Amino acid sequence: MDVKGLLRTEQAEGFLAPESVSMLTMKMLKLGLLLLFLSTLSGAESLLPPGAQTKVLENGLKVVVVPTDTKDLVALQIVMAVGSRNEVEEGKSGFAHFFEHLMFRGTKRYPPEQAEEMLKAAGVSSNAWTWDDQTVYHKVFLKEDLEAILDYEADRFMNLEYQEPEFRTEALAVLGEYNKNSANPTEKMYEVLQDTAFDVHTYEHTTMGFLEDIEQYPEGYDYSWTFFDRFYRPEYATLLMVGDLEPENAFQVVEQYFGAWQPGSYKAELPVEPEQTEPRKAHIDWESSTLPWVMVGYKAPPYSALDDTAAMQVWESLAFSQTGSLYQELVLEEQIVDEFQPFFFLKKDVFLVGLAVRLTDPSKLDEVEDRVIRAFESTKELEITSQRLEDVKSRIRYSFLQGLDSPASIASNLAFMLSLEPSLESIDDFYAAISRVTTDQLSEVAGSYFRPQGRTVVTLKSKES
Amino acid sequence: MKFAKLILLLLTLQLAGAQELLTLPGDSPLIDVRVQFEVGSIDDPEGKEGLTCLTALSLSEAGTEKKSYQDLLATFYPWAVSVDTTVGKEMVTFSATVHRDHLDEFKEVFTEMLTEPTFSQKDLDRLREKARNYLTQDLRVNNDEELGKETLYLQIYPRIHPYGHHNFGTVSGLEAVTTDDLRTHYRSYFRPERMTIGLAGGYPQEFPKELAAGLSVGLASAVELPSRPSISQPASPDGRRFTIVEKDTRSVAMSLGFPIEVNRSHPDWAALFLFRSFFGEHRSSTSHLYQRLREARGLNYGDYAYIEYFPNGMYLTQPEPNYPRSQQIFQIWIRPVQPETALFTLRATFFELEKVLREGLTEQQFEATRSYLKKNAPLLVASGSRELGYALDSKFYGSDPFVERLRNDLDKLTVDEVNRALRKHLQADNIEIVLVSKDATQLREELTAQRPSPMEYNSPKPQEILEEDNVIQSYPLKLGEIRIVPVNELFR
């Protein structure tokens, strides 16, 4: 209905003003990820667009170029392997996202007004987003402006400059961003889900960060330079360009502008999350009137556990699609749920897989919670026919093909995967793993991850009810 | 690949059965299909507001005579296909992107969906709940910004105006719709005489005619063609009219606007399009309001201006096509601000609007914005699906293809023409202002007290800003009527 309004989480594509990414809005990236799935899931052929090439510069910067036959258009994504996962220090939750904002504060050569002028004259579509494991800066523009854009980008990644007054003002814009999100109950639910499911790992906070930390940002000017010095280094970066390009020329131009970027040495010591040993639960009393929500999450494999992750991805698509039995019962048949939002995201460390639902009948809260839990924990015995498995692989294949409709969408799909593991080969490895998934493997993965001791449940109800 | 559309050929054919066909043939294996009907929320009968929305959804998200909705989902699943529905004021559009491998099968199923809907009570109950919860949950509860914008439209278009309710209807109107209503509405409005079929991509040569033939046979209706309401420009608000929507929320969301006579078919459209880009390009840090309110003062997350309806702006970087409207409004969207700075922000907004109306754009501002728009325009239609959507909109407005038209108009435009157009069509005195806020009574008192609202910053500001703030903090609000509306009274 403007159905688009109802399906908003599945349609957004990129953000303009610098933005943090909630799990909810990242539904779209997950869809993007699906788009990437191997076009030849049953074969060994590469899914990557033909002609894609990689080069690592001497300073460690990885450069990926994907030529397409779209006349004149170029999509650029600079992928930094830093996100809220790296926020190990007390009181600094959300800082990676705040820093993303600061990257738009200019340099000596390009003070903000001048940068705006240049980008405006070039008609550039420009923005950035931050999530747990990555910060991605993206632009789309016409090829004739390629050098001007690379010059600007290289300058800000090497020579960022801002003074404390602008820094303090930008901190307020981040608070404004928190405010604009805060009316939505699911934003709060993800915040509580992560905080409940994790004790020490940085995944315990969302990318936006805790409100009390955001309110302290104006005092963090000096720390912001520590952050820049640590992470905005070529070894943390992958530069991806898709469009009307010839790879060798493109590498040369990138080298010309980014060759002088000095590598650093910092590595964050991430706390190791102890294994969860019993089910966890939290409840939110929502101040204003709302229908109730239930969110059920389980600890899920990290990206590096390739076969388990691939099986989990397929499993989630099978069990919680609109053709799955839980959706059909709760939404179509009984109509006691109207929002049905499964989630599973590829992450560097153990994160969460799960489902969020909104109930149309508040009296069924306990019942729906039980049924969602059962849908996960009884799937160990669930029969998955080979036809269903073929269907999901076909869906994945055609979703991928649908994603090849513009340089910008190819670039955003690749950028997400490169942020997890900066090599084109690793993407093929992942999709090869998807193609190998068997029904037995699905049962094994469900059996080992969907156990009560890995479960976290968050419920939300209106206070007045 | 889809975007490798080398041949850009736009054909509009008048076929037997009176429906129109609009094609953008290319060599992409992905085929974009958009089928549009001349029906919208303006055609909802009184007391059944939402009937068009529910009828449209009954075609795209419900069962047919032969297949349940579950069967349809199962058929589409391996193809990764879904049929999306856009319900606007004057048009309903169904859209899908299908790989060539499934095109023939898709044609059969899609034709069946549009021509043999079953209108079961069970599907209606589900779709009604979905539409109602959009109004009562997604707007009233979850999203103060979209709430503010939709409320602004309802203040500008009175209930008796054909635009006087949300595209999805009202809570009571949705409640009143029966399956018989759906059947009648469907037979009256979803018919070949009022259909345009749009196709883009590498479809087989015969495909357009085959799809058109199947749809026009299946949709043929003997019912008399209903007349459509005439859509007049509503009266301008009398003075500055404030509506404070009261709900529990952390911050204050703001939307301001008034009706304009300019739509895409108006000769001044390009001039106003350029002005709104300069003043408040959507989600762009280069625009004027954003620079003054967010960049210089940190008041919020962003500040934008529009001359066309643009729903779901917080999730989109570009407007979705296929919400064509004969009537549009000029609108300013101020993203949520801290309650203590609400008054100052409002004054700053009026200060900037009045200033630009008084001074106009400079030659340099004009040239910079024109350059931006000329280069940015192709990015708006970078996929086949978007290009097709824009082509349908151009057909509605009777204008040339979007990029070509915009570039041609921009080439001819001068700064004087832009300044003349903005003074002719825009003003700051008769305007609706919607504020979504927690303590409405207190906010009303602050407004009516007319006290200065000085800013306190967390960092030193340039002298130029402080001097401007001195003016803004006491800037006349020119208050008109102020109404308080509890959020639960909206969309009823």
C-alpha cells in the first residue's frame, strides 16, 4: 500500500545524510546480500561480475574495480573495517558512527563549504552508513568527475581536519538522529535484545550507541583524533569502484591519490563473550500506546564459520519466509500477527539470528512467544524436502540477478561482503558453501544453535495495557 | 545486464480495448512490469475511505478464484518475484521485476491475479488489519516524522476535498468496507479503459500484446464508467495555522506547507524544482536550510523542502515514482528537534524562508543548483524499473521523458525566472504548521507568550551566527489559530 510504507524495511537503498544503521533498517542490506548469492548455486562458476579485478597497493589499501557497460556512471564505495564492534572503551558506544559524521567536516584543502560546492557541481549522490563491523562511504557520479572525487576522498581520509566547535555541533546532529529513531518501538527492542544477549562483547550495544554515551560526545574531541589515528588507515580500507571503468587505468588513478596514505599499527583487543548457558529474557514497558511485540533471538555462527553460516542463511530463508509454516499460520491463517520480521546478519563474531513479530491481539502475547520459540527449537526434527531446498536456492539465484540493475546496487552488495573479508575470492567461497548446503546440514545447524541456552527473548507492551 | 539499455525507445500505443501500452525495450534479461489504473483514494466513496487501497491489495496480496494467496507466494518464491502496490490519490500501480526465464509463467499468474480475484472475507480481514495498523501503529506510534507530514496534508485538504483522507483511508472507512464493496469497486474502476501497461527490458516482441490482450479480456466490464471527482486547488490557509499533535515523544517533529498550483505540467515547474533543490534538496547536506539549521547550529538531523508528495522520505534517498497528483503542496520538513529548541528552530525556519523570498537566489546559487540537477537527473532513473515509473508519470502530466524534459527546461531557465516563480507561487504568511510534541499545552503557551527564544550552544559560534540568532530569537511568529489534536484522533 503504498504498501511500500508497510514494507519499508525491504526497500530502502542507501542513505544520504550520514546515518547509523539499526538492525531493522539493515534488513535491506541483508536483502542486498541475498542478491549476491551465487548465480550458479549448483556449480563452481564465480558469481562475480566478469572482469572484476583486485589490486593491493603498497600501503595495504585494497582496490577492487568492477567494469560494467553503463555509460558514464561510476559508483564508488570506501569500505572501512571499523564499526561499533571496535568500540571497546567504556562510554564510547556509538563512536564509530559519530566519527562517520565527522568525516564530512572537511580538510584544509577542502573546507566544508568548498567540498559541498565541488560535490554539488558534480551532481554527486553521496552518503555513508555504519554498522557493527563496518563503515561504508558511498557515492555515485558521472565518470568525467572521477579524478576530482578521488582527490577529495583521498584528502579527507588522510588529512581530515575539524575544530572543537564544529565537533561539538556535530555531536548534536547525532543526538537528533537518535531522537528521530526513538519513536519506533523496534529500535528500542533491538537495543535491549543486544544488551541482554551479550555481557562483555561490544555487540552488547547497537551501532547508534547508548543514549548516555551520545549525550557525552561533545566532550570527546581529543578522543576523536585517537579514533581517526587508529582506524582510518589503509590496512582497514577497501576501495571499490563499479561502472564505466577500465581496471588498469582505475588502479593507476587510485594509486595516484591514495598512494601516500600511511599505514598504522592499531588492533582493538576485543573482549571474548563467554558461552551463554541459560535462556535470557527482558521486557519493555512502552510509554505510549502500541500493539505488543515479541522478539526471539539465538546466538548464531560468525561469518568465518563458513559452512554453518551458509546453512543458517538457507535455513532462515526456508523457515521464516512467507512460504514458511509459521508465517502462514500466524499472519495468513490466524491473523494474530501483522508484522513478521526474521533477521540473520553476517557478522565477524557470534551474533544473533531470530524473529520479531507484532501482535494484532494483545492477549496472545504468551502464546505467540511460545510458538515462535517452538518454531526454532523444534525444527531439529523438521522435515525439509529437497524440493524446498531447491526452491530457496533458486530464489537466491534470481534475487542475485535482480540485484544487477545498476552500478550502485552492485557496489553496495559487494561492499558489504568486502567489509567482512576483503577479498573477492572469499565471496565466491561463501556462495560455494551455500550451494553445498544439504538437508542434513540444516538439521544439524538448527540442532546446535536453537537451544534454550542460546535464546534471548524481548517483549514490549504498552504501559497502559 | 539490465542497465545496459542501449536502445531507449519510448512507444505509446493505443490498443484495442482502449488501454495504453508504454514500452522501453532493451536487452536486459530482467523485465520490469508496471500496470497502472486510473483510480486512487479520490475515488473512495464517502464512509468507505480506504476502499481503493483494499481493492488494490486484494489483487496483489490475496488469493484468486483458482489459487490461494499461499499458493501464489509459493509460485513466486523460487523466482524471487513479488507484486508491489502503490496506492496514490489518483492512480494505483502494480509493479514487478521478473527474469526472462519466468516471464511466460509470470504473465499467466499475474493476469490471473488482476482478472480473477476472489475477494474472500479472510483476505479482506487481513488486509484491513494491515491498512488500519499502518494508520494506527506505523503512523501514530512509530514515526513522528511521517505522522507530521501526513497530518500536514490533512490540514491543507479539508475532509470534503477528494484529497481529504490518507491514501490508505480512515480507520472507520476501512472498517465499513465489505467484500461486496470490493467487487463493485473493482468492476467499476479496474478495467481496460483505465489501464496503462508499462514494460521495460528484453521481453520477446510479442509479449506486450499478449499481456495486454489477456488483461483486457479479463478486465472487460459492462458496468457504466464512473465519473471521477474534480480536484480543485484548496483555499490557502488563513494566516499561520498551527496544529500540535500530542503524543508521548522525546522530541518535536515539524512539517510546514501550503497548496501550490504548480505540478509537473505547469510551465513554472522546473523553476520551483530548482528552488526547492537549492533551499532543501532531499537528504542532501548541500542545501541551504540544512546548512543553516543543522550544519551551523546542530539543531537536528536534517531539513528539507518539497514541491511534490514524497512519502517515506526517511527510508529513501530518491522519490518513488507513481504518486502523480494534479494538486501539490510546497512543504518544509524539519527533522525532530530537542523540545527546548523548538521555538527557535521554528523562528529560524521562517527567517530563512522569508529571507529567500525577499532576496531570491543569487546568480551563483542558481548556477550551482542547475549544474547539480543536470548531472544528478540521470541518477534518478538509473534502473529500468525507475525509468519506467518516471515514464508513466510523464504520461500522466503530459510531459516529455523526465531527464530530457528537466535538462531542456533547465537550459532555458534564468535566475530571474526562478526568483519570479518563487515569489509568484510561494509565500510565508498563509501556511499550515504541524508540530508533533509531548506537552502540547506547554508548547502552545510558549508560542502564544511570544517571548524571545535565545539559543544556548555547547561551543563558541562565529559572530555572524550570533548576530543572526539575535534577530531570530525574537523573530515574529505571526501566530494564527493554534489547535491541539491528541494523536489518537488522527486518521479516524
